Amino acid sequence: MTKLTSIEAEFATTERAEAYDAWLRSEIEASLADPRPSIPHDHVMAELCAIIAAKKSSQA
């Protein structure tokens, strides 16, 4: 059996690590090819903070 790198060691086998790598690369390629405009990080974080705050206040 091939010695796994620290990243691959998270997976049971080298084959699973390679399958994950292929999947991740296809997801990244699809994201980069997406023609929709990007959403600024600050905007996304503001929306998430509002969602979290609303959830916390509804549980109080």
C-alpha cells in the first residue's frame, strides 16, 4: 500500500482521496465558469450574521 500524505490520510484509501480530488476540481471549474456575478464577502457575512441573530433571538 502506498504511504498517504497528511491530506490523503483523511481518506480510507488513495483511491478515495483521488476521487475526492477529482470531484473538488470539477466543482471549482464549474464555479469559475459560472457567468453569474460574484457576491462580495462582506454582503454574504452580513446576511449570515442577520440569520444567526434572528435564530438566537427566536430561541431566547
